[in-house]
Amino acid sequence: MTLLDEMILPKEMQMMKAFLPFLPANMQKMLAIYIKWMELQYTIEYFQRHIPEQQAPDMGNLMKCMKGLVPPEQQAQIEQFTDIFENMDMYRDMFEGFSSAFAPDQEGD
């Protein structure tokens, strides 16, 4: 389940999605179509009541969101990228503070 599924779908629909592969093959197609139709209706209804909010375009957060969606062999790469972005932010903050400590005092101008 994605975060959108969890926000939009009632628990009953989430359970239907989870049970789908265990149903007889001849029922899976019809139930899958029904689920998708209901998901569309729930999505439209949700966004009529809630104003969408854009997440900050932070690469670290994006990598965290992608982590559970990629194959296991790529998850290690995602973790490395997440660490890099987190460390970049830390180093940038550290160097900004460090460089401002040695910047010439501009009060005498």
C-alpha cells in the first residue's frame, strides 16, 4: 500500500486489495476492476475535500520515499544517496557557520 492508498481507501478496500491474489482466478479480474473503479471514486472525493500540499523538493526525503518501492538490490544505492544528501546538508550548514566566523566585519563601513 502506498501512502495515498492509506489516506484515501477505507480499511475494507485495503483488505480487498490484500486478498485479491488469494481469490479464484476467474474472480480476480472483476474484483480488480471494481477496486480500481472505487479507488478512482475515493481519490476524486478525497481531493474535492482536501487541498493538496506539495512536499519540499528535498532529495533526501525523495530518496526515503523511493526506498520501499525499488527492488532490494537498488535499496542500498537509495540508502547511499540518502546519506549523501543528509551529509551535504550538514556540511553546508557547518561550512556556512565556519565561513561566517572568518568573514570580515562589515560594521566599520
